[in-house]
Amino acid sequence: MITACTVDEDTGARQTLRSLLQDQEVTILGETDSGRKVVPLVKEHHPDLLLIETQLPGLSGVQVADALQALDAPPLLVFVTSFVEHSLAAFACGALDYLLKPVSPERLAKALQRAGERLAERHAYWKAQQESAEQTRPSRRLLSIHEPYKVTLIPIEEIAYAEAKGNHTMVHTTEKEYQTPYNLAKLETKLPQDTFLRIHKSYLVNLLTIRELHYLGSGSYQVRLSNMTEMLPVSRRHGAALRSRLR
């Protein structure tokens, strides 16, 4: 789903555009009526798309577009205006599209389709860059969590355990937790098998952090990890492998 912010001095125009975008299932993160407020708005909300009028108080839409290029990840730009004469300047500063008011739903849908395609290209590019960096990373072992325009690097030795939650997996270190986009099986392939072991369908633990192993009977166990008061379950299926590794 595309996220967007809108910029127009005319309150009625913003309301009309908001309604059109909501009909297209675009999430509106924020809006403003001034060119000088755009950069702070974008820094706060990080929208995928900015729909902006060319004539604004403070800074013109084209001036705003130039200012946004200084950001690490500027949003895609679509101008929505009554002034046809600024189209060349708009495209020169990287606009994705230039829509004339009143905007029809069909014309807006085409612009949003182009935005979705461009965002998919961006995501594929960043993912390829991240994977390339991961392959050439120095020998220090790190887990990389990929997000749009961001990679979080976690030293593997700091990971105590991972916990499956729905379609995501939470990675727990001694100080905090991180949500990853991987399922537990995928995460298991990214962590060294000499250190990490699946102990349950929902848990993967760093063997070096295990401090206590409690036998519950009938082949079931629980483990306590460093700096933890709670116990993690060990299923019967994984109990034998855990005992073998701990020896």
C-alpha cells in the first residue's frame, strides 16, 4: 500500500485530493498548506509519495522539490496543479507525474500505478545492494534485518534467542528485541548452526546463553537463558538434539 502526504494552500483542494486518494486505498500520513512546512512534514512521516501544488506560500512546489533532493530517501513527487506552464520545470526536478486540476480518478490511478512500479524498482534495488553488501561483509558475524531504505545489523553473539510470532520472528538480545521479516525457518538458515539450535517450533536459541536445563518428565524440558527469569519450552521432538549438543 502506498503512503502519501499532500501539499496545497487550498483547504478544499486538499479535501478533494484526500477523498480521491482514499478511494484508491492510499494511506494519507499528513498534509500542509505551506511550502516551508514540507521538508519537516516529510522528515516526520517518510511518505512514499508527495502530491504537491506548484503555487504555494513560502516556497513554490518546484523549490520544495529541489530541497527534498537533499534527503537520504526523498519521496516520489506528483504535482497536482491548475498551472500547466510549470510542467517542464517540474519534470526537470524529478517529478513522477504532473496532474492538472480537476483530477479525474482514472488519471490519478495511472499516476499511482506508476508510483507503485517505481517503488517496487526502488525496493528491488535496495534489496540487491543490501544482499551484495552482506556477501562482501568482513568476517565479523552479523545478522542483517532489511527494511526499505534501512538495514539493521545485529552482532550474532549478542542474540540470545529468536521467537516466532505469526509471519514474523522476534530476535531477542540481552538488551532489546527486534522484529524481522523472516519466518523462523528462514532465520535459522541465516544463523550459524554451530551456535544456534531449534528447541521448539517457536524458539531458536543461542546455545552459549543456556544456563539451566530443567527436566519436566516424559521427554520434555525447559531452559533458562542468561539474564532471563522466565523459562523457554523444549519440545519432545527437539529434546534429544539439545541434550546431545549440551554434552
